[in-house]
Amino acid sequence: MSNPDKAPGGIPGEAPDRDPGEAPDRDPDEARDKNPDEARDSDPGDNPGEPLSRTPDEAPDKPAAGASPATDASPAMDAPPATDAPSAADTAPPLVELADVSKFYGNVKALEGVSLEVHAGEITCVLGDNGAGKSTLIKIIAGLHQHDAGRFAIEGEETRLSSPREALDRGIATVYQDLAVVPLMPVWRNFFLGSEPTKGVGPFKRLDVQLMRETTRAELLRMGIDLRDVDQPIGTLSGGERQCVAIARAVYFGAKVLVLDEPTAALGVKQSGVVLKYVAAARDAGLGVVLITHNPHHAYLVGNRFVLLKRGTMAGRHTRSEIALDELTRQMAGGSELEQLSHELARAPEPSHLGGHPTH
């Protein structure tokens, strides 16, 4: 008995063009007279409505009728290239955006017309020499100062932060160069400094020391930081280790944007490498990172975007694909000014005497 919901071509739900009782156009005697072996060996696609007479051990040589070709395709061939897929930076507003921001202290121009974007899972590097305006920029993002002109937005919402506490509440954590740690306190106490959990009620309320110890140890291990003992004073750690503890602390307390003020300053090559590894780990955890530095080599190792400041103004703004390390270093070092200085030094006359004594 034929299925009334199935068309002759085997497509479910398609109404037939003929009367259900009408015989098919194909001569039924043709199928009856056909050799049974030949009929069994014929392609099953010739008669989609007929069940396959295949033993359970036999595997099909081709997909059944109606199967999607994508199920047989290689996953690598089926997936679109990574460059074709829109990134989070393209589809979501920046976590932090500054557009033509300026800051003045009386008649002193600290910043003028500075723009940058911080996206989730990216590192925006702000480079500049001493006096370029990096510290002022940090203070605006961290809520210590308010900008005088331009636009400052957090996740697309224009705002003016009134305090560092408000910045923290909006997901912006700043790690300063001096770290603001208490050297004689243990690592776990510094990890929770200002946000200590408690247990008990009323007069029996006290610090939950066990929770702080266990949480500190677990969070540091999650970031790949394996300390000997979280009970040791944080002052006994190296500068790089203290920076890493501060980064892990910001991640634990739910920061969306991490602002790092010269994290590799005064560190050796090995310690700088350790810190940069954990900066990259914060980026990979989905945070947006602002890395303030005067070292273009460190910036280029981990950075996705680069903003160059010079005397409070924008000297350049690039993505990683737009600039090479040599050009970034040249712009950071002053570019044409450095070349002019090298020419002046080359033309300088040799001294006729050393230490006040004529040479012979």
C-alpha cells in the first residue's frame, strides 16, 4: 500500500500530480519481468520508495537519498576561513573608547585629541616617552580625573567617571607601577586587600582566612602562577611575580578592562618575559588590556593595537597588521628628529683636548 503523504519522487509532504489510485507512468510489467538479481544490484536511488535489500553487515557506498552533502564533507573544507568570520571586535562596541579626548591643567595641555579603542580579547598598547601624557590617560580611564573635551564611552555608553571606585564597579581595574601592596603582609592578604570575605555574624564576625588562602592559591594556579607558599610576605616576591599576582587579582574580581602602567619597567629580561606571558593570558581570558609602556619591543610582542603619544598629542595610531616593529620603533624614538640628531652628531667636530689637557 502506497504512502499517501509521499510523492512518487520520494519527497515527503509533496502532493502527487495524479490521482492516488492512478497507476504510475512506468509499466509495472517492466519491474515484474526484471531479473531479481539485477533488481537487487541496481542503484537504490532508482526506486526511493522501495526498502534496501542489504544485509546488516553491508555499508552503503553513498549517502541515502535526501541526506545532506555536508554530512559527508571534510570539516576543514566545510568550515569557513577564520578571516571570513566576524570577530567580537567587529560585532560588539569597544569595552572602552576614547574619541578626541583632551585634558588641561590650567594653561598646561596634558592631552589633546587622543583617541583609542579597547576590545575584549585584545591588547591596546599606549607608547610614549616621559611626559608624553601616558599617566594622564591612565588617570582618566581609571576615574582619577575627568576629561575636559571629547568622548569617553564604556561599552558604547558615554560616561564621566567620578572616582576609581566607580571605574571598578564598571569593570575597569588599574595596576599601577608601584602596585600599592603591603610588603609585610602575606600574598593572600594582599590578594584580597580591601575586599576581604568574612564569616559569622555580629560580634562573631571575622575574616575567612581559609577561604582567602584557598582562593588565592587556586586563582594563581589558574593563571599559571605557581608560588611556593601564599603565606609568605608579598615583599619576598620578585617584581615580576608581584605584577602577576596583581593581574590575577584583577581577573578574579571580575575586571573587563585591565590597565597596566609600565608593568615591565625596572624588570630584567627574564622577569619581563614572565609578566608579558601573564598579560597575554589575561587577553586570552577575554579581557581588554591597556598596556602602557615605553618599550616598543615588549608592546609588539603582545599588542593588537598601538597608540603613540608625543607631548600630549597623537603621534600615530595603528593595528598590528598596519605597522612593522622597525617602523613602530622609529616612530616611538622620534623618527625624523632622531635622524636629524644622528646627522648633527656625525658633523660635530672632534674635541681638541680631553679633561682640560691639550692632546699632542
